Amino acid sequence: MSKIDTAYRNTIIKLINEDQKYRSLSKERSRQIDSLRKLNDAKVLVKLKELIDEKGYFGFAKIGEDILWGNNCDNFTDVFFRHVEPDSNRLYFYPVLFDAVVRGDLYASSYAGIVDYDWIKSDTFTSLYGTVAFSFKGELFKFPLRNPHQIDSLRSSIGLIDWERNLEMSGSNYDPTLKPWEW
């Protein structure tokens, strides 16, 4: 704990709260709120880039890993990058996040989830690492894989368990022909 940068930690906590500012508001004025949220996301992105450029990635070694957010008490590492546009993530953050995985400052599953979520947000409804799932008729299904023949090598390259074991542990099914978003 003596090595934790408490000032950086407090800055990240404030930025998390700023990121969430328009996400918990009523849906009654959804267009106006969506517009405000997009403007706010752009401000948060600028601050996030500046912070990382100045202080480096806010990994576990710098600010700890006990910061939680959301109703599910998710680890904070995903919050910003799931709200950043996929192109901005690819341009500014993928190399930084990958390096953080290698250093042990970010869970491989968080990195993979960010990348996969970006593919989903890009309207491809596919995933690279197979971390994202959807519910269909009461069952959980993983999104179709971008490269199913290399899924195990892709997953192992960042330290994730093999595909079959992942399906088993997550209680998920896989059917690449199932695409309810097209119906």
C-alpha cells in the first residue's frame, strides 16, 4: 500500500464518477441525456488520454485493484474503455492495455472483454477472444468468433484459458449460426 499513488487513485475515482454522471439518469429525456452523455464521454476521453500520457496507465501497481463500481461491483478497469468509441480505444489504448496485461497491471480477461466489446459495438456482433455473451431463450450464448480456428492461440497469447474450458466454466453455449440481432 505504501507504493500506491493516492493522488492518482483519487483522480481516477473522480473520473469514474464523472464517466457515470449521465448513465444513471432517468430515461424520460433520453435524447437530451444521450447528447449530454456523449459530450461528457468526449471530455472524459481527453482527461483519460492526458492522465495516461502524463502518469502512465493506472494499473494495479499504481493505484491498487480494489476500486469497484456499478451494481455488480465490477473492477474499475473496464469502466472507461467500455464507454470509449472502438476506434479511439484501438488508436490510444490497446497498446497501453496490452502492456498492462503483460506487466500484471490489468487482468487478461478485462483486456479481452474491452476488445470484444469494441467488436460488438462496431456492429460486427463478433468477438476476438470469446468473452462476450448474450441471452437467448433463457440460455447464455457466446457471440460468434472472428477467428474460430485460432481461438485457443489468441486466448493463450494473453493468458486466458482455452475456449472449451471457458464455455464450461461460464455455463455458456456456442452456436455461430445463432444471430438473434438479425431477426
